Amino acid sequence: SKVISLKELRASDHVAEKLKVAKNAKVSEIKRVRYLNRDPVSIETSYFPEAIGRRLIKEDLTSKDIFLILENDYGIVLGDAELVVGAYLADDLQARLLGMESGFPMLHIERLTSAANGQPVSYEHLYHHGDSFKYKVRVERSPSKVKK
């Protein structure tokens, strides 16, 4: 990973709602470019509640996985994640960072990750190079509750 920026800022209304923090609460924003075989494949913009983010900003985020840090170093047991996946066209900055042309198709993932207790720990926007990502989903159906 290459860290583009690390900063504390006031949460937008949307980020505050997702992280379940007060409006204008301090959050940490971490932007990184992720690589696979030395080729840039994605851009991540991640938001964390202040207590978590302040610690993460001090970590080596070029070689460590943030979720492993949260679980192994901070003792946060991760629970579920909610993902929204869609298509997106690269803007000029994204195209430059990922070595593609502006308007190139990308996969956009909006991900909200919560601890096992349900408290949100991370809200992210992930932009993946359109030809470098494959997503597999298994959907299980629970037994029907239809009365016979």
C-alpha cells in the first residue's frame, strides 16, 4: 500500500451517520493506493471513529492490513460488513493514481464494517481497477416462514 493522506477531520453528516458518531465529531480519514504485483489496483478512502483512527494514523499502513491491526493489536472482534457494489468511471485523479485513462470503468464498493457488538469501526469507499477484481457472493436463503 501507498498512503496518500492521513488526517483528522470533522465527520460529514453522511460519515457521522454511518459510523454512529455525533455530527461534526472528529474522525480519521486514511487514503491509500493498494497494489498487486507492484501494479496499482485500488484506491481506498477509509473513515474511523476518533479513538480508533488516532491509533491507526500512527501505524505502518504501507505493509499492514488495517483489519488485522484492529483484531490482533487492538483486540476489536470484528463482526459483519455491509457492502454496496456498483460501477463507476474513473475521474482524473483516480486515473492518474491507478495508471489508466480518465473514464475507465471501475468497481466501487462502499463498505461499513462493524465490531461483533454492532458498533461501526470503519466506513470505506473502495475504487478498484475494473479489470483486476473479481467478486464472488454466496446468498443463502433461510427457511420460509409461510404457514401451511
